[in-house]
Amino acid sequence: MSPPTLSVCCITRGPSRRVALQLGLVRAVADEIVVAIDDRIDPELIGPLVEVADEVVLYPYEEPVDRPVGWVHSLCRSDWILWLDDDELVSSRLARELESLVRAPEVTHYWLTRRWLYGDARSLLDEAPWTPDYQLRLVRNDPALLWFPGITHWPIEAMGPHGYVEAPLYHTDLLLNPLERRREKSSRYERLLPGKRVAGLPLNHAYYLPEDRAGVALAPVPEEDVATIEAALAGDPWGERTAPPGDLRRARRAEVDLHWHGRPATSELYRARLQPLRAELSLAARETRALDVRISNEGTHTWPPGLLGYPQIRVSYRWRRPDGSVLVDDGLRTTFPHAVRPGDTALVPVDVTAPAKPGAYSLELDLVHEHVRWFATPVEVRVEVVPQLLVLLAGADENTLAELAAAVC
């Protein structure tokens, strides 16, 4: 069996020479390097990236910044994908460990340790919230395992067994951007995704503005990485102007957004059809049972599998009395067993819990967009709730109890 292959991908607006130097650190272990370039860049400045990468594609930028993450993963052809931000460097230790990491058959993805450089190339922030800072960056290239919300600070999700890697990525943002630029950046991110907090502070301010905290703890960068970091950050960050390749591909917005699962909800999200396999049902009082339902996605958004991602779509229900009044307004939640793409139909065993009082009821099944709204595509199942069988077992010893239980259960 041939060894697993590795793609490295990156999304960038430059500067080209610096990003190319960073990607060059993994050139020896990468079977391919794929770079997506913001098309607002001067095409005469992309030469260094063309030299280091196997594939370079221009794409039309639009907020949020992580919108094209799913798309750039789709361009990768290897067994595993390592995604790097354009302000990150792979440590020497991580570069050495990548080959063994992707050989592990028991995991589907890895969370990599990211360490924040601060002050200079020799110092790392060494307290919360900057450590631990695990980033989901190394994933098995299987679309069934991945989901791409593409929302600021929520770019990717993965399913399955996973690992945490001590060997770090180095984050250079605090070295590359002056304080005032970082203040503006953190405020912009806060507007895009408000309300997130860490260490008692707004998330973006906490991470990007260590100057606002007195006496932050520092740790040294391993000596083997210092010269590499200094070299990547030194000199002309852009490189010389060169004529762009004549065959440089430009992606269209529709191509990029096809892989963006977090696009804003429209009325198309809520187009669904539910078809229970049984129109009538008998349940014992308080019994929980699965009811098979065919659910068709008649809209243009893909619904996520399991507990993954955005939008959070679940199957739920209401119980109604014979007069139509609501008895239970918000039932159990059931997730989809797999991603349901537009035009697809999934068979979903939907968990329901019967009312406590025997009688005739209407079970109203529907989909719900969590924290937003019901789909308003309900379907009704007539349910007869019967008294629950209660059995009292009594006996002089455990053997007698066991015999009684076997006789009546």
C-alpha cells in the first residue's frame, strides 16, 4: 500500500514573498501545495506564490474572510489536507511529524497547537487565552467528514476520532501588524460575529491586543525555529514584479460559495417535505420511540449531518390535543444521519416521546432552524396513547425476582 499523500492549502492576499517562504517550509513533505489568492492583488506580484505552489487560483473576495475555506479544500487531491493561514509558520517539529500523523489509521482529523509570537521572533505568549489555542487544520480529505461554516473564527468542522498535536504552528499576526491596525481588525471581527468572549473579554480584543494586559507571561521559541522565523519575516515581503502566468485561473463566486455551508439563510432554506412511513401510530404513555420519516430537501441549502455546523437544522415535533390546542410545543431533537443536499431525500428515524396521559393526539412533525424558526412545513401523524403497563415484582430473594421478571417481561 502506498503511503498517504498530503496537500497543503492556503488562502491569501499576500504579501507574496513572505507567504511563499512560509509555504516553502512544508514543500519537502507536501505532495501538492494549493494557493487561493484574493483577486484584488496586483497580478504582477504573485510570482513567488506561483513558484512555490502546484496550483494557484484567483478568487473574488467577499466577507466573511473564511468564506472560501471549503472551496480551497475542494481543490486538494491528496489523502490529507493541511490548511495554513497566511500568517502562520510550521515549526520544525511539526514538519518532521506530519508524515507519521497522516499515517495514523485511527483518526480523521487533528487539532494543531498554535503559539502566538509576541515582541520578536524569540518569544511566545504563554498564558490564557493564547495557550492552549488548538486549531483544526489537518484533516482527512473526505467530504463526508467535513463541514465548512466559513464564519469568522468558525471556518471548519470535522467528524470522527481525532488527535491533539503538541508540535506547534507559529502565529505571526502580533509581529506583522502594529497595535492600531490590530485594534481596527479586532473591532471589525467583533462586528461580524459579536458576543463571543474569552478570559472575560470580547474574543477578538483578548487575542489581538495583549498590550492591554499588564505583565503577560512569555516563553522562549525553540532555538531551532528562531532563524527560520526571522528569515520569513525579514526583507521585502512582496518580491519582484513579474508578468503573471497567462493560464492563471479565476474562480467565480458561484464556484466558491458552492462549498460555503454558512451562507445566510434565505426562504430557500426552509423548503422541505416530510413524509412519515406510518400515518397512524400507537404509543404507550411516556414511551420514547423512533418514527421513520422521509425528509426531502427542496431548497438550495445543504443541511448538516449530526451535530455539525451551520445552519443548525434538526427534526422535531409538537403534540396537539384533539381540539387542536398545543400540549407540547417543543419536542426532542433528531439530527440528520448524513448531509442532505438540495434535491436529496433522507430516511430519518425521528425520536418522539409520548404524552403522559392516554388518549388520542396529533403528532405534528417539522424541521427547526435552531434559535431562528420552524420551517412551517408540518405533517401530521395520528397517535393513540395507551396506558403504560406497570408491573410490580416482589419476592423473597433475587432468584424469585428473576423468575417473575422472565415470566411477565
